[in-house]
Amino acid sequence: MKAITFLATLIITITGCNCQKNTVHSNGLTQEGISNNNKSEAVMQNNIPVIKYQAMARNISLNVKVEKQVLYVSRVRDFKDYDEKIEVSDTDWKEISTLARAVDLAKVKDLKWPTEKRYYDGAAHANITFISDGVEYPANGFDHGFPPVEIEKLVNKILKLTEK
């Protein structure tokens, strides 16, 4: 009886699994005719991550959230909601989008900071988190005003827009 049950389960599993696999042909295209690389690039172009930037020290508190062509800013330490809402121009948004898409989210946690001024109160402690598809990608932290080289242009652009 156990053998019949085992064989029946095995046959149902083998024949019931009607999974369709994309086969990659010699030209690099899948059955649908879309390159695997182009498919992931198309998803990334439509998916600009939400960016949260935070800088804290004794005399500074800055919280910025970048989402859908809007900067939400709070300069209060224990904020519950953002105080300011800054609309971003199309030109600035295009630049932010391009810079954000260039960031490798899987490597954000490994970014190296160029200075260590925050250890002796020489700079505020800053951190940036990218949120894409519900997954958070936080950085290890760095000095406010001295971001890692890989995200320097993006951070400086966001901070420049919060000064207006």
C-alpha cells in the first residue's frame, strides 16, 4: 500500500508540475523575445526607489524623504510627520532618477565612507536608505556632507534641493 501511494504521489508530482521555463537561445533572447538583461533594466527604469536621508547630531536634525517628484523634509528631532513638502522640477527629478537608478541597491550596505568626522563631533552622522519593492537597503552610515563616492552626486543633489 505504501509503495502504491509513493508511486502515485511521484507520478502526480512529475506530471502535475507543468512549469514553463524560459529557454535562452544562442542569441540571448528568451522565448518571449526579450533579453533577460533588458527585462531587468525595464523593471528598474520604472521602479525608482524611495530614498530616505537622515542626518543627526547635537545641533542638527534633518530627515528627507524623496518620493514621486516630491521632497518631504523635517528638521525636528523626533518628528511624527514631515513639515515641508518641496515639489521637484522635471529637470531635477530626471537627474535624481538617473542617479538613483545608477545605485546598485545590493551593494549599498557595503559603501565605504570617505571620512570619520562623526566619531569626534566633526560632522553629523548621516544615513541613507533606499526602499524598492518593499525591501529596505540601508547604508552603514557616513558623515553628513561627506557621502560615499558611489552616491555622492545623488546625496548632494537632494541636499541642495532641501536648502531652497
